[in-house]
Amino acid sequence: MQKALGIVGGMGPLATANFMTQVIENTDAGSDQEHLRIYVDCHSQVPDRVTALMGGGPDITPAIAESIKKLEDMGAGVLAMPCITAHAFYSKFVGHASVPFLYLPDIVAKSCMNDFPQKTAGVLSTAGTAKFRILLEPIEALNVPHITPDQSEQDEVSRLIIDVKMGKDMNKIAEDFCKILDAMMARGADYFVLGCTELPVIGNYCQGKYEFLDTTLELAKASILACGGRWKCEG
């Protein structure tokens, strides 16, 4: 029997919609009835994660705990949260969950190791995720070769993430993003970890020479399998 998926969302709203779309598009289902039951709390009022992580804003734990309760009360049997930066607070809010809560940074690191063996990852994320090594710690624990943006590139990535949230011109955002990718490829990156939920949205506008590890897609795969569904790309 399949479990219902509960999405702790709203961080940001467009990224949440993208994650739900990834789950649906990548579920091997022959009818509506074979898809997962999904509950979504698009809790856009969760305080800013980067500000909270840097110590300049309120703790996000109470808001996440509220989402967990709502989703479990609705019937969620597995929880997933596409926002990577919010996983910095995982140890504080996971205790509020009585059902499995997937931990995205470990999922991403294992995908790097399995899908891109011996290749060098360019790890892109929010400033908070980068500073507190939310993705880098599990990546390094698995000895995955990687590089990170320099400070000016990180500042530009942070700006582009905000531009997506503000609904600015995606073609211009993608053009600026590709400049960062080109610079990191020149320094040895073979592929790019899109380590913020807004970055796969930008990646959809980038064509051609770039290989991406889409963290939203990886979480979608893990969510489908954890709920007892079948991932469409399974052998």
C-alpha cells in the first residue's frame, strides 16, 4: 500500500510547485489512481532561511513544526522538504515528525557519487547553505570531487535566486547564470549540483553543454520510492 507524501513547501512557492510537478512527471503510473496521494503545505510565511541561518532573523523551527503537524494530520506518511537551506535546522524540527522525513543533503551526495563517478561537481547553493556546508559535508564524506563558486560568483548566485522569487525575466536570469557556469567549467567543474530549489528552475532555461544534478529531481525520486511508488526512470 502506498504512503501519502507530505510536502513541507512555500520556500519558495514556485520551487514547491516545481517539486510537485517533478514527482508527478516521474511517477510510473498508468492512470490517475496509480499516482501518489500528495498533501502540500505551501507555507510561504516561513521566515527567511538564509537570514535565520546567519543569526539575523527568527528561528524557522516553529513554522516547520506547524507544517509537519498539518501534513501528518492530513495523513502524510512520508515528509519531504525541497528547500535545502532549511535542512540546516533539520535536527531541530525532525523530532516533531512521527513519520519518515527525507534528508535531502545525503540524497544529493549519494547521487553525485553514483551518477557522476570521478567527475568534479560545481556545487551551487544559497549563501547560507554554502557558509554552513550543508551540502559540502555529506559530499566530502563520500569523497566526491568538487569545487565551489568564488565570492563574487556566490554573490551573483544569491542575487539570481532572489530574482527568481521576485518573478523577474527568466531568460535574462539564465543568461547571467550561464556566465557563472562557464567560469566554473574553466576551473574544472564537469557538472553542476543545483543546490537551491530556485536553481533547477533557472536550469530549465539553460540549453546545451551543461550537465546538472537537479536536487529537486533527486528528492522527487527518493520521495516516490519512499512512498511505495515506481520511479519512471527505474530499470
